[in-house]
Amino acid sequence: MGRFKNASRTPEEIQLAKETIADSVNVVRGKNNTLDIKGMKKLKEMEWELGELVVEVMTDELALTDVIPLLADVRTGNFGDQHIFQEVSAAVRVTDRALGTKPGSQRIQFTEKELVTTMREVVIEVPLEQVATGRYDPSQIASIVAETIRRRKVAYFLTTLDAGVTAGADRTGKAGYTKRYTGLTEGNLENAIDGLLDEGDSPTIFGRWLALAPIRGFAGWATKGSEVALREFETRGMVGSYLGAPIISLQDRFSKTADDTHPIPYNRMYINSGRDGAMYMEKDVSFMNFSEVLPAESVWRLGVRYEDGMLVHDEFQFRIIEI
């Protein structure tokens, strides 16, 4: 856990790059809120460079705020590859031997699970006529695309986790310790954390703020600090801790969908052990991105494509509390 990608720009440099994007698109602004023909031609000439800059800024913003590395083992794969997760079982045993007997050989057993990935895309059309009138701010494009992808990644992760973590006892062998709990109480939360400490050593609590808020009334609540070790958590939404476990609020900015709902459930809280129980695979398909200026339609169209998939291979590394 915690294997974060490094952004190529600082937050200040990202802001400067956004201003460069805005200046590049604003060349189409002419007099009296009209489209400038020469500016349109210039924008057409640099459509690919501009598209690459937007993708770079978007990637940097995702690197600074992505919470998935806190929750899963993030891997990078190649386009077209098939990925099989192989896990060795603990079936091999030490056996007693009598003098003169034949060796009791055993075979190492393992299970295989396929990690399936799917290609996604976000295609944005920038109305150049609205840019000309000053009603459209092109500097927002990279942030909106980054937020859209991050929102979808988090929602996809939680949906997969909900399906992959089944009800039933955990591996502690102690009554009352399960993988899923009903009701957010101090007892349930502490049992969930203690059960995970039996698996790993650094649990993390995460969910939508509405689900996390009641923890503030528990005795083990502590506000966030600013220690160097926690900064990576804080930039990704850390709002406090409970009995030493960081609490991450999964942000919902720009997240309302067409039916006015949020992709992150308000009635679920998730906890992971700090060990790898899920694998998130990303594939680089950036060669399929596109950027085109269409004078006939007065639009600049930007397409960002990526491929990802997730596999919960050890459900015992997670706990879910249903509220």
C-alpha cells in the first residue's frame, strides 16, 4: 500500500500550466466577442501539443490526489496483455517421519484468478464560440477531466470491493469478529480494526464524509496532524484518525450524476488492513488519445482514454461497516 505516483509538476507549476492552456485556447477570441480566424488557424496548428499538455496536467493532478494506492496494490500493464493473479496456498505441511520410510512428498498448490480490464474514455468538447464571448474558462479543462476520472475510479473500486467482500467470520477465530458489520458503533469499529490488525499493521478507514462523520463522537477520534509521514494521506483527504488508523474522506466534488445521485455510498464505511488484498491494474493506452479543432463546428474536442481493472484476491484484508 502507499506506493504513490510522483507528479512531474508542483501544485504551483500545475496552476501555471493551466494558465498556459487558457492562453492557448483564448487565441480564438476576437473583437466584439467574435471568433478570430487567425486565432482559429493557430489553435488548429497546435491542437496536438495542447491536448498533450492537458493530459500531462490531468495526470499530475491525479497523481497528487489519487487515493487508490492507499487501498490497493496498483500495477501497470501493457495494452493487449492478459493478467493472471497467482496465489500460493498454505497447504504444505511439516510431517513426522519414521526411520526408513519413503519421503512424504507434497505438491505446492496455488489458485489463479484473471484480472479483467476495460477501456474507458472521457471526451470533452470546448465550444469556441463561448470561449470567444468569455463565458468559458479553458483553464478548468484538465481539472474537470481529472476529477471525472478520479470519481469514476473511486466508485469502481468501492463497487468491486462491495462485491468481493462477502459476509461471514474473519480469520481471527473469535466470536463477533466478521468481515461485514451492521451499524456504526464503537464496538463494531474497534472489532473491525482489531481483526485487521491480526492481518496487517496499518489499517486505514475510508468512505464518504457522511458515513465517517459519526466517528467524531467516539473516544478514539483524533484530528489530523501535520507530521511528514501523514502528508501523503492529508493531500488525499485525511480528516482525522481513530485509534491511530487514518480516516480518509473520499471527496465527491463534481460527482452528481445525471439522476442527481452520488457514486460514493453514504451508508458504507470501508477499512483495509494495510496489506495487499486487492489489485488495481492500469494500462497505458495514451496512444489512443486525440485532440482536434473543428472549425466547421466551432469546437475543440479532446479525448482521453485509459484502461483499468480490479481484482479482490484476499477479502480478509478488508472490512465493511453498513450504516
